[in-house]
Amino acid sequence: MAVKTLTPTRTGTDIREFRVDLPEADLQDLRTRLAATRWPERQTVDDQSQGVPLETSQALARYWATEYDWRKVEARLNALPNFVTEIDGLDIHFIHVRSRHDDALPLIVTHGWPGSVIEQLKIIGPLTDPTAHGGRASDAFHLVIPSMPGYGFSGKPDGPGWDPQHIARAWTELMRRLGYTRFVAQGGDWGALITDMLGVQAPPELAGIHTNMPCVVPPDIDALLQRGITGVNNPLAELPAGLSDEERAACERIDFFWKHSAYALMMTTRPETLTALADSPAGLATFMLDHDAASLDLICAAFAGRPGGLSRDDILDNVTLYWLTNTGVSSARLYAQNALSFFAAKGVQVPAAVSQFPEEILLAPRSWAERAYPNLIHYNQLDRGGHFAAWEQPELFAQEMRAAFRSLR
């Protein structure tokens, strides 16, 4: 990896060009480690109820070791304007693509875990050059896609403090440093929390936000549902009376997630125990695949020869980025830093837009969305797509972004 300093926009705020150039020795070491993987015996069930099936992990490892080509995605990344700048003592990597349309709206998009800037590569063209992708010049965005601290090519914090609130403040500083006096923000997964925190902090430059994982659950219901994470309690039996069918269905979906989210509990409480993620590529990949049931279905299908929204290369582009940057553990530390609820309403007052993809962890009822985002400017339920919406359904996602922010231009 190489960086080159550009002319700073202000004293002490250098922005440096960045190029991805991973050593070939690192790729050979990856292939050697994959070939030496010691596998467990096959699972005792014929479904995914106990985690990633052995056949999926082995198919992934075979393809990764013998056919996958990291240099293809490396070239895609290097074809884009990549930069690094230091904020609060930490290097922050970001992709910055300006539209050729002068009146484009500046937009910062934040990924989540186990994601990276790889998630957003497919939406860069449609958002920055809409006339080439079925949109209008008035739909154009100037796009900023940062890597969160501890993720990808950004620096790794060496102490506590980089929580979603801190990251949100850093994103405001980044947009100011780039010269944007008015911008909008978007996020899913951790990006949703960070984007909501931008909405709570409401810097004067922020015109509005968009989320595809809306934080809308009433706090009392959210606290109740979190009691079910161990599987011992049954919070669904204690839900308050008067919930609509849609609200109760949302609770059931969240309850299912909490009962199948041991990975999140592990990263929240014991991230430093996950040393195996830095030592075994097969172990890292398997851990990353098991994020949510719908995404795992999609991934298992891809490695069984039935690709849907994600291809084998899509999946391995992201996993390989984690491996080559050794960010399996450093990314997990964000869970330990966080004190916010994943799904509870945060108190956002700025204009907010919600796109609800049907396979998302939480299907947010409009009634809750209107309460959580009192200045709701857009709410739409899509007919396909899941948790990694920009990655899985880039065309739909781009259409949603255009519609969501049209009233703020």
C-alpha cells in the first residue's frame, strides 16, 4: 500500500492519495494457509440452524485457494480516487468520487460489519453518473465512502473511544475537510448507527439522512427483546398489549436475530479472544459468513453454484480485504466500544429517509419509523434485497437514494 500527500485543504489536515498494492507474498501465504486448513467433521444437521455448513466453508476455501484473483478487485479499487487523512490522531481511508454534474449532492455512505468499502463499489456509477444508469442529471451525488476505524485501510485505534458517536463526528470533519458545506448521509448495519448519530448530533452542514437498517424500536420493547439473547427467556410472551400485527412481526424477527447472534455477543464482550481470526483465513471467512440467516442463505447458494444477489467473488473480495489488512479482531473491537442499542430509536430530528428491504434483520413498521424519525421524508418497502442492500441490489438501492433525497436538493 502506498500514499502520496496532496495539497492540504487547511493547515494540519493533509489529504494523501492512496493506492492498494498488497505484496504477492501475502497472497501466497493466504493460499498456503488455506491448503493447510484442519477441518472439523461435518455438522450433525442438514440445514444451517447450527451455523455455516461445512460444505460451504470447504467450497469457499477451495475456490479461494485455487481460482480466486484478488488483483481484479485491487484494480477496481485503484481505478477509483482513494485517499487517507488523519482525524483525531487516526488515519481514515476513503474513496471520493465527484460527479461530473455540478449540482450533485454530496453524500457520505458508511458500511458495517462484516462489510467494507467493497459493499459500495456497485453503487458508485449509478449515484455519481445517473444519466448513464437510467437516472437524471438532477439525481447526481458526489460520493464519499470511508473505511471505519479498525476496518480495511483505515488505521486501528490503539485505545478506547472510537465508538459510533466519535465516528459520526469524524465523518462531519471529513466532509468539512473536503470542502462540503452541505451534505447528506447514508448507512446500514454499523453505518446505520453512525448515520443516526450524525442525525442526533445534527451538524449545520447535514441536510438529512437515509438508512436501510432503521433504528426505530421503542426503547422499552427493545430492552425487553434483548433479554432473549441467551435463548433462556421468552420476551415475546411479555410484549405490551395493543401492538399491531406488523409491530408484533417486527418483534418476532428481532427476537429471532438475538437468539442467533452469538457472534455479536462474542465481539461485544471478548473481542481479544478471537485470535483465530488473525491466524486462519478459513476461520475468518466462516465467522464472517454467519451474520444473519438470509445473508447466509444467499452465500451458501453462491458457493453451491446458484448465485443470486452476491457472487463468489463478491464474497471473497470482502473477506480477502479483511484477511490482507488483518482486521478480523480490530473490526470486532467496535462492538466492545459501543454502548448504543442496535435497533432502538435514537432521537433523530433531522430529515430522515427509510428504505425497507424484505430480508433485512428488522422489518420496521411505518408506525415506528414515523415515531423514531419525526421528520420522515421517505419510507418505502422494497420487494427484494437484504441486509447488504447496496451490495446485493445496487440498482434498487440507487433508485432509493435518488428518491430519498430528491426533496432535499
